Amino acid sequence: MSSKKGGPRAAPGKSFPRAKPRAPAGKPGESRQPQRETGPQGMGRATLERPEAPAGPTAEDRAATIIQCAFRKLLARKELARRQQEHQDYQELMEKLQREAFVAQVRREQEAARRRQEEAAAAERRRQEERLRGARLLEAAFDGNLGEIQAVLREVDELLTREGVGCDAAGTARRLQRRLALVDFEDSGGNTPLSEAAAGGQSLAIQLLAEQGASPNSKGAFGRTPLYRAAFGGHLEAVEVLLKLGADPRVYADDGSTPEQVASLDTVVSVLQSWDLSLTDAMLRNMEAEQERRAQEAARHKEAEAQRCGGWEAGGWPGAALTTPLHRSMNLKVQQLAKEQQQCHQQLQQAYCELNRRIAEHDKCERRGVGLAELTLQAIKDAEEQVDRLQQEAQKAEEVLALARLELREQTEEAEEEVPGLKCQVSELHDVLMKDVGDRIRADGRWPLVIDPSGQAATFLRYQDTNYVDAVNPDHLRPERIRLALLGALRFGKPLVFDLREVDLFPAVQQQLEAVQPGLVQELLGRGLLEQERYLSLLRPTDGPEYSPNQFQEAHLQHFRLFFVTKVRWPPAEQLQVLLPVRVQLPGGGL
């Protein structure tokens, strides 16, 4: 049977023959290529015959590359614009600071000039007052006005009291020196008050002036002594008093005459002839011994003053011989307060380092765009509050230490505490530090430690041609940066400045210098680094050609300077031993 829709079905056991596959279309007569062999051998030969070309970037890859390049260019332009703006802002800030510093410097110079004029005027007034007192004393001595003589002497004592001169050993010596200068005052002819009293025949005035230290053998006009003038005037009582005070009748005047030869009365001649010269010789020896004693006493006071200014002990009072229990306890108190102040400075140094780290973290987060600006800003704020708190504690510790030193000074009857070394005004820093006028720094052999609590010296040096290192900034204290700063200062012959701020960072600077090269601190502070080209040991193979040995010239090395600047009013004794203190005096005479 057959299906209606389909063709005839094959009978069981039979099959229809299959149609041959049709040949591929083509023109008659074309030769057909043999079919490619399959299997491993055939594939290997095909691969050797036609290697496959590497796949190129797709359209999506090329588009992504273009987008990335454009985005990077955009970021580069933004970064360039940002840096240019920062540079412009920095230049404007520097110009503003330079203008402000110049104006401040001009004002300080004007103030210093005004103070110098006032001081010169005050000195001239004092000299005029001294001349007036001397003239009054001369006139009172000639007239024998003892009340006026004593009034003039009291005025001098009261003036010294107002100036703060005490009644201790040093004050007594100063008062005696001032009194001697007054009673030995000379007029235009060289005559002293005692000589005027002798010329006027005032024996009581002669006695009073001699008790105050006036010399009976002073020479005045024409080489005439008081005894000469008394004998010439015929004042017998005055002659007798002068002889008893040690007046020498053998002294010649400029014309070769003696008191005996010019005496106007025979009684005066008789007294002079009968006088025992051995008594005069004895009194002259006593006067010479007294003068020598006064000179030695003045030298002792001067030496004690020098020791007081230069004998700084560790946190204690300079040169104080504390023998009483009260003095010893006060010295221990001062030492303890000095230690507490150093601890406050160390804590303040750590707080500064922490603040710098927080600022660096904030800048890094801003560059990366992490989105933690609020956290980093809060951390900076906390670090700044910590720095402010420690600054107040350090200031309070310094004030307490200053009060303790004041109490110790009053108990030891010292006049004032001074730092050994040099003193200068802000306007004189260029002459003292840069020019070294008078070769004071070179003669001392130590590098300067500029002590300026106001911070004006640091500002001055920052705007000079110096290599400035902020010791509070940890980045500035990196050994590599210090090494390059030192080499640059040596190469160009300019100062290297370490600003210690209000913190005792001198040990930290020493430690970082030793990290640059062992033994560098000793060679740098002792100036041995400048000898025999020892500075070449600081060079490294990675340094550029600008640091080659032939770039260092002897003429530039002679102008190299090393300065340390501190706001600490009383630096530790260790610093004062290795550095030359240069104290900057503030307007009004304050320190």
C-alpha cells in the first residue's frame, strides 16, 4: 500500500540506491582542488603552510585607549593648573612677607635710631649734670661751704640708688668709684676741688674732701699742687692740714719752683722747712698701698662679674657659691625646674612631629581622593590643640623657672643674670653674623647660637641667602636633606641655619648629623670639616655633576657659616659650652 501524501515505501528487505552528492558549482573545464586532508598529519601540514596572523585590537579596545588618553591629558592639565596656581600663590605670599619684613625692618631701624638718639641725649644730660655738680663742688670747696659739699655727695648716692646700685660689696665698690670720680673732678685748668679748697685756705673742706678719697698731691694748672697753692696764698692752717694728709713739699711745679720757694709768709716757710719728710714718705707709702688695694678690689669685682656672666652651671645660678642651706635648696629647686622645662620641650617636640604627620596624611588622602578628609582634618585639629596646650605648659614652665632664678639672684645679691657671649640689636644682625665685624666670632672659634625669644632673628635669617632648616619639621631633619643642605652651603659659601624654635632640639640636630656621617658633629662644630677637603667625604656616587669635587672653591668655603637660632631664653649649659651665645636685645633694653 502506498501513503496518500508520501512516496512509495520500501518493501521490507529492500532499499533504494542513494543519490550521488552534487559537485560544487563551477565553470566547465575548471580543475578542482583536491580536498584538504583531515587528521593530525593534514592539520600539521596546513599549519606549516599558512600561519595564522595575531588578532589585532578590537574597536572597543581602541575606543577605551582613546578615552584613557584623553582623561589622562585632562588630569595632567588640571594638575599643571593647580601647581601653577600654587606657585603663583607662593610667589605672592613671599612678596607679601618680604614687603612686611622690609617694612618691619625699617621700623625697627627707625626705632633703634630713635633709641640711640634718646640714649645719646640722656648721656649728654648726664654729662652736663656731672659738670654742673663738679662746678658746684669746686665753688663750694673754694668758699669752704661744707653743707654744699655734702649735699653734692648725697645727690650722687641718691642717683646711684635710683639706678639700682645696692649696698653689697659690688655696690659699695661702684659707689666709691663714682665718689672718687666726683672729688677728683677737674676744671678746664686741671684743678680739683681739694686744690680749690687749698687755694681758698679752707682747711675743713680740705679735710672733708681728703676723707672722701681726694688726692693731696694732684697737679693742676701749671703743675701746681694744693700745697703749692696754699703756700702761695699764705694759708698756714691749710698748709699744716695738707702736710698731715700726705702732701709732698718736694714736688716741683712746671716752672721748677717748690711750695717753700713761693710761700708768701715766713711762718709758712718755717713750717715747710721744719716738716719731717719721713712722715711724708710713710704716708705716701700708705696712699700707694691704699691705691693698690682699691685696684685689686676693682679687679676682683670685675673678675667676679665675668665669672657670673660666663659660669653657667647645669640649670643653676652662674658662678654662685651656695654655701648656706637656703641657697643650696634654691639651687636644687632651680635645677628641678630646669629639668621640668626640658621635659616640656621634649613633649612639645613630639607634638610638633605628630602634627606634621597628620598634615602629611591629610595631603596624601586629598591626592588619592579617598574621601577621608573629615577624619584627617579632625586629626589635624586635635594635634594642633595638643601643640597649643603644650606650648602654654612650656611657657608656664619657663616663667616659673625665671621666677625661681630671680629669687635665687636676690638671695645671692646679684645684680642681673646675663648670658655670656655677644649682644646686638636686630638691626645689627647682618654686621654681627654675616659680616662678623671685628672678627669676634672667628676669634672665639665657636659657631653662633642666636638667642631671640621674639623670633625676629629667625625671620631675618629665613629671608637672607641661607640654607634654612626648620628643626621642628621632621622632613627638614631627614639625614639626606641635611647632607644636601650642608653641601649646598659649602659649595656656594653661604650660611646653614638650624632654627630650633622654642624647643630644645639641639640634641635632635646632633643625632641627625651623626646619621649623615659618624663624627660629623665634632668636625662641623670644631670647623675641622673645612680643613684638607674633609667635606668631600659627604659626597655620594649618586650625586649629580653639580656636586663634583671641582665645584667646591676655597673662596666660597671661607664664607661658610653655621648658625643655630633658638627662642629659649635660657639655653642649657651644654649648648653654651660648644656654641657662642649671641643675645638679641629687644627694644627698650629687654632681653
